[in-house]
Amino acid sequence: MKIGKVINNVWATRKDEALVGQKFMIVQLMDNNREFKGSIIVAADYIGAGIGETVLITQGSSSRHMRGLEYSPVDAIIVGIIDEEKES
């Protein structure tokens, strides 16, 4: 899994039928030092994340293990919203 911050949303009026009804967010990924790096991805959002929230993301084939995504062309999905992080 990866950590990122939701920075915007995506609207697409024309898309694959398997994506109809899905919400997509633009997420800027963080590195191991919790600093933003250049990577920005689009992730499907089934949990209701909002702009400015820090989220957990899974990518690749494991992202299609969510109910209803088995046959969708989704490569990244938001699987959690981080409330706080504990310093180690």
C-alpha cells in the first residue's frame, strides 16, 4: 500500500461502461519520509475520501479485489482514510 493526499477529483463523461458510477480522485503520493514526491495518480474512491485528506492506496491487480471491480480497468483504489499517524 501507499500513502497519498487527495488533491482534486476527476470528471469523465465518456468512459468504459465498467467505470460508470465510480468516483475518481487525483492523489499525490508521499515517500517514506512523508514528503510529497512528484508522482500523481488517479484512484477509484469507494470510501468517500475528500480533497485534502490523507489516504491509503493499493495498486495493481489487488485493487480489483473490491466488490464490483473484478472486471474493471482500475489500477489504483483508495482503501482507507488516515485519521492520524503515530511517530515511531
